[in-house]
Amino acid sequence: MQNDKSDLKGYYAILGLTPGSGDEHIKAAYRRRAMHLHPDRNPQSDTTQQFQLLNEAYAVLSNPASRADYDQLGSQRETEAPEIPKPIACSRCGKVSAQPRIVVFRSVKSFLVVTVRKPIAGVFCSNCANKQSLKSSAATWLLGWWGFPWGPIYTIQALVTNMFGGSHPPLDNAKMLGYQAYYFYSIGRPELAQSLAESAIKYCKKIPETFARKGAEEVERDDLIRNLETFRTALGIDNKANRLKSSWGLVHSRFFVHLGAIVTVTGVVAISIINSPGSHYAAPRGPMPYSNQSSASPVNGFVVTGQPVVTNATTQKTTPKKASYVRPKTTPNGRPWPVTASYLAGEPQTHAAGHSEVTIDNGKNNSDVQLKLVALEGKVARPARQIFIPAHGRFTIKNLTAGNYDVRYRDLTSGNLSRSELMRLTETSTYKGIQYSVITLTLYKVVNGNTATYGLSEDEF
């Protein structure tokens, strides 16, 4: 290794070898490094000097006599007290640990259309890393959402990354752990050094292979793995029983704090949406106040019992809990339902002084319907015609007076109520006679249908 006192000028280190390597290893290492450092293949600014040093090292080590002299000088230097390398400490608390990591956390800050993602990197012990993950996530929770469109996207990415302990650059961590392994070996902790070397090798193996020509990172990875394995073998310790337990699992000590924050905020947002007024469906009101009494009945706003029959879109009325729907056996006035499509017997049929026609087509429905044609005139809308139409039937309302109307109907099988859009019936006198409206309304939601329908509350039927 490069810090080995027996390698005075670093000749073995530049070849990626240790002083005990054989001649074949020296030749193979030289060829490999020469290809990587040749100025024609690697035009980086410092490769020429490195290539010259590589040739110098090979010239000395490939010759048995010069290599023996070089090793002898190195062995004399080894008798001197070795210099203990300076350990790598946590950049937050300064603690020297056996398991430091280079970790990158994410912090997001947004304002309107500006979103800034800031990486927070450092060498951390596991305890300080957990604290930093919470700190980065807290800032992101408060300031990350407020930019469009990337604020929410980057905020979610940052929170998930921080929750799982940040990102760990594999090559940087492998090199750092290899150095820390050598430090603990230098202070007489070979078991700990071997565990760290094994951790460093695991990080190396996280760097993916490529099918194309190897890049500089992969060459460095392969050299590092080879040196770490040589170092581990040289220690000669069976450390399986006392292997260092990692404190860097994905589910770390503060994982559940992150998870709890996400669950809590998600729950609060969900409850707010559920309880917001817009989340509760209310059938849209008609275009004007409504009375279910026809215009032929008394119009003083009250029925015989004295209960109000006029409803208004702005009136809030407390109603008892709705009972389960049961199909009525008779019409509202107590008479039997007709067998065929027809007007309801006993109900006034008004607005009959015109020529317009409205055909109600129930042909695509499997249910009978009770239907009201409502006249939208004056201050209160009232039923003008009341009709029964069986399943798959149709009915034409004739001789309608010009004016504004809508259709309100109940599905007698399910009890569901619906209302059509406003229909405007017109009559115009011409030299050819009277031109009047002829409209067909299909009681079925079909693609490109001729009218839209809306839900209807019970008090508007």
C-alpha cells in the first residue's frame, strides 16, 4: 500500500501492489496501468508525470538486482517507528468511529417559479447523519412545496431520500473505509481493520459494470478491490464470529420519525379534503325557487298542512335522515300507476295553449320513471305536466305553451332523481303558418347525447 514504509518511493503503490508481489504480478500490473495512464489514451493534465513515474517504478522492480536493493532499503526504513495515519472523524461532532460514511442529504427551497435543490454532504457518524437527515427534511417540509411545477416533485424526492438515510457515493466511501481500515491496523486493531476492509469491498461492488471499455472509476474500483483483498488476506484473521455490526441500515433509528411526519401530514390533508364543503356532493339547485304544486293549485306557498312547499337555493333546511327507498305502490295522489305511458290521472295538466312538443324517450332505460315537466315562469317554478313512462317506452307532450321548462324525473326502481337542462320552447308566426319547437329528450347518459342531466334533491321534485 502507498503508506507502507518499505515502499520508499511509492513504486509498488503506483503499480497497485504490495512489496511481496511476484514478478508476473509486476508485469501484469505495469501493462494495465500503462494502458490507463498513457498520454495518448488519457489526456488528463497530470498523466504524463504519472506515466513517467510508472516507467521508473517498473524499471526498478522488473530487474531482480535493483528490486532487491530497493526492498533492502525499505526493510531498513521499516525498523524505524511507523507513522500512524491521522484517522477520519465525523465532520459534525469530530468523533472518530469505525463506521464513518460520506452521505449526501437533500434540502429543497421554493418560491413561486423558483425551486432550489441543495445537496448537504459530509463525513458523518451514524448518529449525526440521523440528526442531519431530520434537519434537512424539516427545512424541506417548510420551504420546499411553494414552487411551480418542480417544488412538490423535488420535495417528495428529497423527503424519501432523507428518510432512507441519504445517498452514499460508493467509490468515495470505499476509499475512505479502506483508509480507516489501515488506521485501525496501525494502532493494533487488526480485527476491526478487517471488518472495515470488507465493508469497503462491499461498497466497491455497488459500482456497476459496463459492457463498453472501462472508465476511470471502474479501473480505480478494480485496483482498490485488489488492494483491499490483499490487505485482508495479509491480516489472516477469521473474523466471521466478531464481524462489526453495521449501524447504517435503511431503517435507521429516526426512520419512523420521518415516516410519522409523512403519515401525519398526509392524514391531515386527507381529512381536510374530506371535510371541505366541496367534497360533499350536493345536487345543483334549479334556476329558480320551486313548488311541487302545479299552477292550477292554490299558489299561496303553503299546502293544507301549513308546511312550506316553496324551496329556495339559499334556504338551508334541516331534514331527517333519509330512509331506504321503497318503490311506491301508487301515484302521489293514491291512484294506481298506468300500464302504458300516459299522464298521471287526477294531476292538473297545464300550459296547453300552444303548439310545441317535447318527446321523452325512455327506450334505453330498464326502469319505469315518474316525470314532471316543470314550467320556469314567474317567481316560482311549478309542474305543468306529470307523466308515467314505463321502461323502454316513450311519450310525447303536445300543445305546450311557449316558454322555459325543464324535466325532472324519478327512476322508480332505484329512486334516483335527475333534472334536465333548461329547454326554451318558442312559437313564431310566418306566412307559412306557425313555427314551433319540437324537442326529443333521451333519459339516458349517452355519448354525444342531446342534453345534460343533473342530480336532483328530493325537495326540488
